[in-house]
Amino acid sequence: MSGDSNLIDELKKKRDELRLQLHLGAREAEDEWETLMQDWDKFLSRAQFEKTADEVGEAAKELGLKMKEAYDRMKKS
């Protein structure tokens, strides 16, 4: 019986160690997830800014072309 008791005690110890490792691993995964989500938010923000900057640049280009056309018309008049 002593052998069975030792086996049970050893299995309990291993189980508790694994439970702790899982808990620590889960916490580490949560921390990494939070970091990834912060990076994701930064990425989206930059992507939106670049999209907006591109749109502004395109609008400025269109405005410049319209102004050039208007100046050319005025010059011909």
C-alpha cells in the first residue's frame, strides 16, 4: 500500500505542478494577447491615418487639376 500512496502523492504533486504551469502559461498568453491587441489598435490607427492622408492627397491633386483648368480657361478668355 505504501507504494500506492507514494504513487498517488507523486501524481498529485505532478498534477498541482501542471495546474500551476497552465495558470502561469494562461497569464503569459493573456499578457501577450494584450500586447498584440495594443499593436493591432496602433496598426489600425496608422492604416486609417494613411488612408485619410491618401484621400486628402488625392483630393488636393484633384483640386489642383481643377484650379489649373480654371486658370487655363480664364487665360483663354
